[in-house]
Amino acid sequence: MLDLKNLQNNFDEVAKKLKNKKVDENILKKLAELFASLKKEKTALEEFQAFQNKFSKELATAEDKENLKAKLSENKSKINEQSAKVNALENELEEIAHAI
């Protein structure tokens, strides 16, 4: 199995070694795409979590608590959806790594 952290951090170097071992170039392209998507989705997840943390702290002193609770609830749903996307991408990467 491939070390995904090493592959992500040193993609070009590891990809070159894998090409020398006759790993299909389409698989390497797919891995690169998945890593790019994973980075994008993790960034979005972190933004949702930062929003949740910031406004959860402000909830105690907020004047319009009901509106803020609604926003936090909506954001919590977005966090759950985003977490599912991140998990799916991570699982797909692991499946490919096991196959190589």
C-alpha cells in the first residue's frame, strides 16, 4: 500500500517512481485530481467549522439568539455534508492506494 501522506507531500517524486514500476498513468492522474479535490473540500470544511466556532461563542451574548441559532443549525448541516464529502474522497484515495 502507498503512503498517502508521502504521496501527497511529494507527488511528483513518488509518481515518477510509480511510473517506473509500470503503474498506469491514468491512476496517477486520478490520484492528483483526488488530492486537489480533497484539499479544496477540507478547506471548505475548515471554513464552516471556523464559522461554527466563532458564532457559537457569540451565542451567549447575542441579541437575536433565535436567528443566530438558525444560522448555526444550518451551518451544522453544511459541516455534516462537507465531512461526508471529505470522508468519501479519503476513502477513494485509500482504495486506490491499496490497489497499487
